[in-house]
Amino acid sequence: MRRRRLNGHDEDTGEVNLTPMLDVVFIMLIFFIVTTSFVKESGIEIDRPESSEASPRPEAQVMVAINPEGAVWVDGEAIDQHRVGERVADLVSDEGSVVVQADREATTGVLVEVMDRLRESGVENVAVAASRGAN
């Protein structure tokens, strides 16, 4: 058995215990994962119409896209426009909002139909996306 020298130089005093720091980092990571709200993207690229009054909506939870042919997309898959309300109601929380991204070439009738289906399914916070134009 070795004896330590009693001259006052401990070899262990230079070490830093990282365990408490790692615990704090993992707890913070778990906190951010749990509190983050995830946005369900529509899954297709849309050419939005321009508006001088467009304002950002960072709290959007679900994106619904309408392409020029009138197809409705939610979460990367095409959905029948008559069933879009059921699908989005399952994805959105009580306080969540839905943004409808209609292509500038899409018909207004499809947009109105989608918005009606969303409101019929209980989704109250619905907005239409537009690009900010320089008018």
C-alpha cells in the first residue's frame, strides 16, 4: 500500500467534477424538448400571393397547402379537401393555429372550402399565408 506524501501536494485537487454540469445540461435538454411546440409543415412548395399588409405568424402549429391544381396537402401527404378538417383537428392543439398556404394560381373556391372544413371541425384560429409585397 502506497502512502501519500505529506508535503501538501494532492494530485486530485486539479480535477474538475463534470457530473453536476452534465446533469444540468441534460435536464435543460429535456425541458426544451418537452416545451417545444412542433410545426407540421404542409410538404410542398407554394408560390404565395403578395400583400402589403402581410404580417408574420410565428405561433402557427399546422400548415395546410393548396397547390395550383387544387390538391390539399397536410404534413407531407395529399388530403381530400372534404376531410382536411378531421385531419388537421387531430394535429392541432386547443390554442394552436392553422395557416393555409394557397398558391397564387389556386382557385378561391378551394380555399374557402378548406377554411369552412377547418372551422366545422372546431379549428377557430385559421389564417391565410401571403408574402409581404412592396406596394
